[in-house]
Amino acid sequence: MLHGRATRLALVLLSTLAGTACSTLRGTPERYQSAESIVASIDLTADDVAALAVADNQSERNRLQNKALAVIDLRFNEFVRALAADRADSSATAAGTTLGASTAGAFVDGVKAKTNYALFAAGVVGAFGIVDKNYFYEKTVPALVAGMRAARAKVLLRMRQGQMEALASYNGVAALQDLEDYYTAGTVLAAIAEVTARAEDDAAQALGQVRALEVPSDAEIAHRKTLSQAIFGIQDEAAMAKGNAALKALGLPEQATPKATRAALVRALQPRTPERVATVERALKAAGLLQ
């Protein structure tokens, strides 16, 4: 009797958790209006799209393009919500099912029953683990969504600029092509291309900066060491007075302590270009801090 009650209790818990996973863990509230209803009310038809290609005035071109834009945006937002919701549902359902099976196993007394529940729980974890590993390469969904939004923003800017132009400069065919580009920009393939291109640009810039770095010669290293020793040698009032004289020559405010004077002179070397270093060096020499 106890075995049967425990099993029923565990199954009820399992069912409750699985149902909860689908309804409350999506991470988005219920929409203020049904997207399907809005799309239906907009009533974008194939004739509208065809009419855009042959639009004979600027106002009609913009009206038809904006009508299609609204539908594409609604569909894209649905797609983004589904990406996050499906991922949350699969994880939450797996967790709820595993918890239910483990709880059932804890309540029963029979060794065989415990083993069966344990095998069931392990199977659920294993199956969803496979899904986890392959679901858009684990935690890449936010990056993909960001890539899609960036790609869409570029095309949207182009369209808005085109809508301000006369029909001769931005005709219906060009407006339709931009709509196709806008739709394509909201796909995962476009997001991967955007993220990849951005990464390649960052890598190229970083490599260019590395190549632009100059390796200092022994003489330059010795010269920098001499400057550093002159600045960090400011430890007493007399040296501080000379340091303030150098700051004044550089057009910088005087400091009240040796430490503040040293810090101000170090900042004066930035950016550490040859011209800036030479200017600070002349001021240090004029103040008597450097030979």
C-alpha cells in the first residue's frame, strides 16, 4: 500500500514539474497582443509585395515597404523568443522529470523498483545532455541574437535612408531587395556570418597593433630607465621643487607632495610618443632633475 501511494505521489510531482517547466520558465511574459492576430490585421499579401516592385511614387513605395517591415519584425521577435523558450523548456523539463524519478526511487522499498527509477532518471539526464551539447553550441544563443540584431540594424538604416530619397534614386525593386536582405539578416546563418566577420575584424586590428609595436633598442631602454630614475628620485622637498618647476614648464599644475609630483610627471609622459618623451626630457633637464 505504501509503495503504491509513494509511486502515485512521485508521478504527480513529476507531472506537476513537467507542466510547470513549460508554462512558467520561458522567461517572457504573455504578449500584450497575439502576434498572429497582428500579422493577420496587417494583411500583407503577395500582391502587396509585387506592387512594391513596381511602385510609381515615393509614398506608395514607403507604405508597402513599412507594411512588410512590420510583419518581418513581428516574425523575428517571435523567433528570438522561441530560441530562448525552447532552450529553457528542455532544461527545465529534464530537471523536473529527473527530480520526479529520483523522488519516486527514494520513496519505494523494492530494490528492483529503485533500480528502475534510477535507470530512468539517468536516461533522462543522458538524453537531454546530448540535446544540451548540440543546442546551438550550448550558450551561443545570446551571441547569435546579437549578431542578427546587428545585421538587421545595418539593413534597416539603409532602408530608412532610401525612404528619404526620390523614386529615381531608390525604386521599388531596390526597396524589395532591401526587404529580402532584412529578412535574411534575421536568420541564424546571417548571425554566424556577422559574428565571424566581427571576430575577424577584431583579430586583424589586434594583429595590426601588434605589428605596429616597436621593439626598443638597448639604447632606448637605457634612456627610458634614466628618465624613470629622474622622476622616481623625487623623494624630498628640494627634489619636489625641481619637479614642480618641470611641471610648470610643461603647463601642468604644481603638486603638494613628492608622491603627487612623481605621479604627475609620469602622466605627463603619456602618450609615450618620441615627441612627448623629448618634451618632458627637456623640462626635467631645465629643472635640474636630469643631466
